[in-house]
Amino acid sequence: MDFWQRYRAIDSRDTRFDGQFVTAVATTGIYCRPSCPARTPKPSNVTFYPTSAAAHEAGYRACKRCLPEAVPGTPEWNLRSDTAARAMRLIADGEIDRSGVPGLARRVGYSTRQLGRILAQELGAGPLALARAYRAQTARALLTATDMALSDVAFASGFNSIRQFNETIQEVYDLSPTQLRERSRRTSHASTASGAPTSLSLTLPLRPPYDDGVFAFLRARAVDGVEQATADSYARLVRLPGGEGWFSARPGAGGLDVSVMVEKLKDLPVLLSRIRRLFDLDADPEAIDSVLGRNEQMAERVRVAPGIRLPGAMDPQEILVRAMIGQQITVAAAAGMLNTLSLLGSPSVLNQPGFDRLFPTPAALVEGARPLLKGPGRRTASLLGAVEALAAGTLTIGVEDSPIELAEKLLPMPGIGPWTVRYVAMRVLGATDLQLDNDSAVRNGWSKLTKAAPELRPEPFWMEQFSPWRSYATMHLWRLAAEKTTEKTTVKTSAGSGTASTRKTTRKALAS
């Protein structure tokens, strides 16, 4: 977007652009979200920044009226796969808090100086400033949505000291933490007893419309003891950098309503960030649907399911294991095998009813999976080879990868083909523009949509019309393939009298 496109967006108070850039006003010294209800400033007084961190670095503070941090994040980090986008995914996942800027630079393959230069050029702020902005956003959410003690908010947000927390909140919002909390009318209970896991409830913002089909997707793949899911809720245990975590989520009136529990307080922002990625909360559904809806056949699917989302991942290694097990078998068969393997997972310490174990680590699978695996020996050997590489550290995958790098790491491994690589990229990276040409469910969905013969597969050029959102078109085709189709079939009676009876037959396509 150029200057005047952004200016028209703020002049019309367009909520679609909230979180995608901020508007800094020289005469007031503040920055706002695009939909801020304040009077539109003169163009000569306006500077647009790609991130709030860049506005902070330029000396602006957040608007107290529109709270620009209380919005979904930009979808750009999934749409792009360059160094800046990969770094931003890692910063959101708390990499700087865990290993500092040097650790972040190693993960993306650059020196600290080169990385700082790239981020300053692309985003207007260096890695520390960007991480600081994420901490401020997390702190604002906890201050305004919970009654957690201020000291707990400080450390849960990633700050290393109360003083640093107070100074940052005052500088960014021109309010003390107490004042910022008092301005909010919504608070929910948060339990932070000394030595006990921290639990709280809050609402994560998103851009409407939000299609809740992602819950059905996760329910079909839920692993006993690790996950529980219904058509409109999902909960699971998860392994975090400092310990265990648990969360439950369901669609709410103002966003995604979540309840979370973490063994270690500093894991809270990491868990919230991963929940956002799992449910694709930063997507821009209107931009996606506008492209998909240009095709007359797909337009009907967009009308039925506006705002469809890509299911993300809580753990990249887990997704690779799931993808390899799910190759060339049904979802139900894969779920059964995963339920068996989940018995190798370590017991949970969080004492959540119905959740008794974590998904097994690669090391646990190396040690005990072989006697539990059934099927062709080559497939078993391929899976064991992959988990051995993950356990040994010779194979590492994560949000710092690009789709190309992921392919370079995985394709040389026995038993991993293009479908698996693209599926993992879709789930782990949130890659928006992938197509799975040889996927049976995609073929079935395309056949239903276009009335083509079931044995045919979509021509590449047919999917190319949906770029850069081909992954979302794939989600529509998967859903269509999984829908039950009732059709009337005429059959001869057993008496051979020539009369016909009508019976209903139901076919359910396999979903990947």
C-alpha cells in the first residue's frame, strides 16, 4: 500500500487494516490504529509505520482512545517468507527472551549486525525494540483483561524487572500500569498462587468474519489424553520452553475466548502467541475471500464459510510426526495410530481432568515406537529415521524456516515427499500459498465443486487463480470433500418386476 491508500483507509476508519500498520501524528505525538475514531489528521502531519515498535523508536506513544496494540497482528509474517518475516515469527514466539538477539540471529542464519540492519530497514526498528513492543502488548492484554498482580504481569510479559516494566508501560501508553488497568472495565479472575501453575482467562482479538471450521478439523485429529475437541471448542496440553501448558479455546463475541494454565509464568506470552498461530487469528479474511470469490464456483463456498482459517501448530516436531503417519491413510486410521503412540508421552503435572499426558517427544518415540507401529516396514523405518534425526538435533524445523528451506531439509529424507513438506509448511509456517495437487481429498473436493470426474485432479492453473491464498482454497476443498453427500439411486426390486425403489446412499470423502 502507498501513502494515499493508507490515508484513505484511516479516513474511512477501515477496521480491516487494524494491526497492519499504525498512523503517527506529528502534532499530537501519538500513533493510532487505522480505525481510530479521532478526527482524521492532515496528510502533512501523518507518518505511517509498519509496526508499533517503529513508532516507539520515532518517539511516539500509543493512543489512549483506540489502544492500537489491542488488535490482531499483521498477516504479513505468514504471507512473506523473507528474513524479516521469519525473525518476526521467532520474536513473537519469545526467542529473544530465551536466547537474546544472538540466538535469534543464529536461528535465521545472520550475524546480529546484519539482522539488526535488515529489521531496521524493513520494519523501522531493531530486534530488541520489536521484542519490547511485544512485551508491552502482552502486558496491556493482561492488565486490562485480568486481575493478576502487577509483578506477575511484568514477569509473565517477559520483562526482567519491575522497573523495566513500569518504564516501558509509561513510555508506550503514557499511563502507569495501575492507570492502564483502571481504564479497563473488563477483568477476569487469574490464579497465581505462589509455587502453583498460573491460570487465567482472556479474549484474543481477531479480524471477522471467523469461520469455526478449524475446530472440526482439530477434532477429527484429536489425540486421547492430550487433546479434547468439539465442533466449537478445543483444549490440549502443550510442551513449552519452561514447562507444561494447557489451554482451552472457543469462539466468543469479541474474539477467541481462551482459558490458559502455565507451569512457568514466563511461558505465558509464548503460549498465547502459539494459540494465535494455531487458530490463524491474524489472517485477513476479507482479503482472502475477495480473491477466492472471483471464481464463480469457489464464491459459493466462500458464501457458505466466510473467513475460513488455516489450522496452525503448537509444536513443529509433532506436526511432522502427524504428517508422516497420515500419509496415504485416512484421518481416522491416523488418529488411531497416534492414540497408540501417545501412550509414550510423559505424564502431565497440571492435573487437568481428562488430560493425562503430553504428546511424545522424538526421543520417546525413538525408544518405544517400533513395536507399536503397524503397516509397511518402509513406512515405519522412514518415521523412525525422522524422529531419530529430530531427537539427535541433526534435523531442526520451526517457524524460522521458509517453505524452500523446509523442503531442502525434509525432501532428502526417506519417505518424505512433496505432499508432506507442503502440509508441514502449511501447518507450521502458516504458509498461505501452497497447493497439494496429489491430495485425494483435494481431488474429491474439486470434483464436487466443479462436477468433474472423481479420478481427475485440479490442473495447476486452476489453483493458481487463488494465489497468494491457495492454502485457504485447499481448506475449502478439504471441507467440501469431508461433507456428507446424500444422493438418490434407483435400483431394481428383488422380485424383478420392473418397479423401482429409491434408497439413499451416503458417501463420505476422505479428508487429509
